[in-house]
Amino acid sequence: MRVTPSATVKVSNTAKAMMRQGIDVINLGIGEPDFTTPKMIADAAVQAIQSGKTSFYTPASGLPQLKEAIANRIKKDYGVVYPADQISVTSGAKMALFVLMQTLVDDGTEVLLPRPSWVSYKQQVSLAGGKPVLVETGADFKINTDTLDAAVSRNAKVLVINSPQNPTGTVYSKDELAVIGQWAVLHNITLIADDIYGKLVYNQNQFISLVQISDEIAASTVLVNGVSKAYSMTGWRIGYIAGAPELISRVNSILSHSTGNPATVSQYAAIAAFESDQSEVETMRQAFEERLNTIYPLVQQIPGFKLTAKPEGAFYLFPDVREAVKLAGVDSSGDLVDLLLDKAHVAVVDGDAFGMPGFLRISYAASLENLLTAVERMTKFMNQFV
Ligand code: PLP
């Protein structure tokens, strides 16, 4: 089957290659926090290496101590109890989602995905033999029961909810999730709650997970999370799935024949992350909030860029650039992305990768200084057309 490379990884690789040639590119293409992993977490990994915890396989689904640490973290954060054996640790949340699609999707199974949504869901569904079905959203980038009704068929078995959402920063409220969750229960559809940005919510907005809404909805939901975004640990590759025993046992079988266990050292680091007092997470959250509040009004002023609702979480802006495409005299947002990289030396991602051409994704997981320079470059570039 045909599979296309991840657009976010591709643009970032191009930007990094340009940087290696000495070109001063600012990379706002990838969702990678720019902070170093908190020292206490790195120290736990060093300790694991120095005490020889490197030369053995752990269970494919992760160390029992790590599963306990995850179960405790979920209980503290959500007030929801999962026994440790209902948790599988994976090599990143990306692998968690991949293995879930392999588990839940048969040939022809339809998986409902909001449009726009993260680049890999669609490909992962196709790789599992399923059919991705996009659910339309309005100006607020949220699905609702009308758009779900329009998309659903009897082959639909799974709905993915990612709140806070990549690429829009949208956060669903408790009431909205209750309505969507009830709809899924009624249609016998399994919900995947991709909560990877759950710790990154700004300006008095509140995050709530699908698994917190009601017991009935939680029972229909598989929870996915990881350490990449909240703990600035993208390189460590630790994610997890929490769900029903039967599902977890199927997931574990697939893991045992594919990745085997995630790197043992990373698992020890993740235990430290989940057991820490979370103050470093809060420090990083505040830095993202300051960046959002600083650049949101500036991006709005770039000629041809239109931002509707202010993002509430994650670390992305998703402006409508259809006007900018016209101003620059090019055919598509993809062409505009190429121009911004070539001429303004700023890497961003085409909305097409998220199912929404005419838009761009700008990641603000970069220093304030780089963000301000990047916005200045994009403004200067667009100003030549007005
Ligand atoms: N889900 C979403 C919505 C994401 O944006 C990402 C990363 O960009 C992931 C999952 C995967 O995260 P990781 O594999 O780094 O844990």
C-alpha cells in the first residue's frame, strides 16, 4: 500500500538540511518542545545506565514499575483508576496510536477523524487496512453531532478525539465531550482520546479528558498519552495506552512481535517524569503561554493571514492563509510554505497535511526570540505584496 512520509518530519528535515548548509532558517515546522529534558529526569536515566539497567529486555509492554507510575499519574491528574495491567507502554504515543489502529481496525473499518487533525492518524488507519473518514468542523475547528451524523456509516468503529488539538490548539469543553461521548456510545463506536497535549492549556482554559466525563464514556474510550510534549522528552520515545483488559492484551501481543519493549533507560526516565512534583511541567507551560500571548496578535497582522479563535492549548497556530496565497500570486498554501522557506527562511507546515489546504501550521515550540524574528521575516515577506 502507498504511504506518504510525514509532512511535518519532511519540512523539518529540509529546514535542518538548510541549516547544515549555513542558512539561518527558523524551524517552526515540528512539534518539538525546545526545552532540555528536566535534569531530575535525565539524572534518573544516567543512574539507570550506571547501575547496569541496560542489558535486559523488559516486558514488551513496559516495566511494571513504570505502569504503576503511569496508573498513579492518571489517578492524580484525572481521578480515574486503571489497574497497572490495563496499561501498555509504547515507543512514543505515535506507536501507541499505530498499534491501536492495528488492533481496532480491520479491512474496510471506517475511522472518524476530525478535519483538520494530526498528520499520522490517516496514514495509520490506511496502513491497518481501514478507511479514514474526515468529520467536518466549523470555524471553531470542532466536530459536533451534526457533522458526526453526516460522516458516520455502519462501518464506522472508531473516533479519534485529540484535545488540545494539533494543529489548531482547540480544546473541547466538558459539555462538548459529553455530547460527543454519548453519541459514540449510542453508535457503538470506540473513542480514542489522544491526550498528548493535556498538560499544555493556557489562559484560564481547562483541559478535561474523555475518560473523566462519565463511567459509560470512559468504558468506550482508549486513552493515549506520553512524555514527549509535557516533559520535553520527544527523543526518549515513551508513550502509553490505557484501556480495557482484552484490548490491552491484544496490543501487548502486537508489541511483543514489533518493537518489543521501549528502550529500558527511557522507561526509567519516564518513571521519574511521572513521579516528579510536576513543577517543571508548569514552568514550561507558562513559557508556552507567554509565547502564545506574544505572537498570536502579531501573526494576525501578517498580511493575508487570518486567525479566528485564539488557541487554548498545544503549541500551534493554524492561520487561514488563502488571502496570502492570492497576494503572493501562487496556487496553494503548499507553494506559500515553499516560498516562506526559500525566501523568508522560516519553516512552517502546509495545512494540506492535516486535511486542510489553505491553512498553515506554525509551531511556537521555539524561543521567544526566534518566534519574534520568524514573525518579522514572514511579515516583511508578505508586505512586499501589499
Ligand atoms: N498525537 C499527536 C496529536 C501529536 O501531535 C504527536 C506528536 O507530534 C503524537 C501523538 C506523537 O507523540 P510522540 O510519539 O512523540 O509521543
